[in-house]
Amino acid sequence: MLKRYSTSEMTEIWREERKFDLWQQIELATLDARAKFGQLSRPQAAERIREQAKFSLKRIEEIEAETQHDLLAFVQVVQENLEPEIRGEFHAGLTSYDTEEIPTNLRIRDSLIILSDTLEMLISVILKQADNHRKTLMIGKTHGQHAEPITFGLRLLGWVDIFQRDQHRLSQAQETISVGKISGAVGTYSELGPEIEAEVCRAFNLKPARHTTQIIHRDRIAQVLTTLAILAGDIEHVAVNFRKMADTDIMEVREPFGAKQKGSSAMPHKKNTIVTERLCGLARNIRANCLVALENIATWEERDISQSAPERIILPDSFHLIHYMLKQLTRVLDKMEVFPANMLRNLDKTHGCIFSSHVKNLLIGWGMDPEDAYRLVQERSFEADKTGRSLLTILLNERLLQAYLEEDEPGNGGKINQLRGCFDPWQGLKNIDVIYARFGL
């Protein structure tokens, strides 16, 4: 992973030394289990091996250059540090992936826990902003066109909603990956029995996989990477919409900009949306890695190594990238600039045409034919758009409405006031507190 997009937490989990350290822990846990069930030729071998076991990355690399097998290189290096009479007990009864599968899943599980904690921080930031902007009016859009008023807080709650579903998916992925295997070359326990597997899995808070071949079926890792791809897509969704809102012609929000930061090498005035653009780009890498994980599901019979090399790339890279993305988005949304005055300005850009639905429904309620009401409001909205006059002013002077407007039935509040009420932006937002309550706000 490029250092530019790595994080210290993921670096710790996915560094090479940790992989070999976990391999050694599995080997030692297996020895402890064999000792417990009286399966060691020398009863004190497990304790003695634990005292003497160690490895050197440099020495592993030297041996792997000759053997072309990193697990066997690791085993040989550890055995070189053991007393001759107990060397044979180390790795006895195990195949390579008995040693490797649990560490891989442990690293994935630890990474998912970190992601879950980081995502929770992001959700907290968005919830706080949503509460702050509960009544910050802005225009809602569909198809890129002005639709009806919303509040900025409501838009933010939509982001909370998707990320809370991502949180649930991360939890499901963590459960799916929390399995292990010590089941031998083809999953039949031909050397070590299920009791050894159960004991080792228990030591690492895992469940024995119900069925394995030489490996744990790769649909589990595919589920993890699919979860990350969906999360990346949701981050991109937020980033894309943030970028649109930060457009110069809209300018409703802006990314935080440091005192010594520069936006352009040529144009000193620029404050580009560099972070959210970067997040959109990195989401593509996560999706590409997900495709590799899906391709890794198909395995020849009980084992081939076609998934091995890709996993060395896609697992650390994906976790680094998605963690980096979460951290960056959290910072942007926590420190963003918000411009409520610009939101109100944008709300008025269509000269009141955004209230056309309320007007249409009011006219139908007055007794106008639905098709006539639709066409009348549509035509007058287009006139407002073309002339720059307000839709309300045009309607108050509309000949076809005069008969309705001149009516003043007792208790109806006056039809002119009813028409004016259609242009109150809060008329369509009377239920926002119901939506907020769903989020505990």
C-alpha cells in the first residue's frame, strides 16, 4: 500500500512481522492443544518450544528465495532455533493453511473492528451536524433540478442512515469471518482431530468452520470485500453530493481549507474539493478489489493457490484505503464550512416554482379539474422561469383563478391567504421532527 493512503492502525495489522508472529502463535496454540490431549511424544515439548521459538525476517527471506514457500521457510527458521530433539514436534500434523488461515481471518477481524469504530465516529459527527442544521433550509433536488425545500439536516440524516446500515454489514462480515480451521490437507482431520481444532479456535475466540477443504471457502472473504465495496460506494455517494454542493455556482458547503494550503498551482484563488474528489477515485480501487475477491471464490477441487497472491494485495490495500477514506470524510464533515445564506439564495432561484405541487393540489381542492390544474400551474411556472417574475405574483393576476380568489367562504381563511400559504417553505416540512425522532434526535 502506498504510504500516502495508509493508516497507522492498518499498518500494524498488515505488517509482515505480524503475519509471522500470528503464524507462530497458531503453531504454539496447536502444540498446547496436543499437549492437553496427550498427543506429544515429549510431554514438556510445548513448553520448551514456546520458550525457544523465534524467527528472523531476514532469515525467512533467505530460505524462501531457495524454497519458494514462505510457510516452510518460516517453519525452518523457527526449527533452527529449537533443540534438535523437539524440532520435529513443531508444525507436526499441520498443513500450510492450517497455520495460515486463522491468522488471515484474525487480521481481517481486527481490521473490521477498527473500521467499525472509525465508522461510528463518522456517524457521530454527521448526527451532530444534522442536529445543528435541523432547520437550515435548502433546496432538495431530483434529476439535478430544483424539486422542493428540505433542510440540510435532513440530507445529513440520509447519510447517517446509509452508514448505519454499513455498520450492520460490518458486524455481519465480522461474524462470517470469525471462523478457523485445523483440518488438514483436504479438510478430513487426517492427522489432527477436531478436538485440536476446537481448542485452537477457542484460544482465539473463533468457531471451527463447519466444512473446509485445505482452505476455508472463499465466499467468506468475498463477503468482507463486498461489504467494503458497498461502504466505499456510500462514501462516494456522500463525496459526490458534497462536491456538487461546493460548486462555485451553488456554494452551500466547502471543504476545510488550511491556513497554508494551496488549491491550484496556477490560480491562487482556488479552493478545490480535493479530498472528496480523492474519495470518489479511491472507491474505484475498492470495487476493483471486490471483483478480485469474487473471482477468488472458485477453487479447483480441494485447493489451488490462485487466490493466494491476489489476497496478499487486495486485503491490506482494501483495508488501508477504506480506513483512510473514513478518516478523511470524518474530517471533512466535522470541519466543513456551511453557508446557510447561500442555501436560501438557491431556494429562491426558481421564483417560487418549487411550490408548484402545493399550488396544484390547492387548486384541485378548490374544485378545479386535475388536468386543468396541472397544465395551468405548469404553464405559469414556465412563465416565471422565463420572465423572472414570481409564480405567486403571476397566479394572483391569473384570469382563470379570479373566480376562485374572489370567493371568501366563512372559515376557509381566505383563498388568497391559502394561495400565499403554498409558498411557505415550511409547509412541506411539518413532519421533519418525526424523521429526526427515528434517529434519536
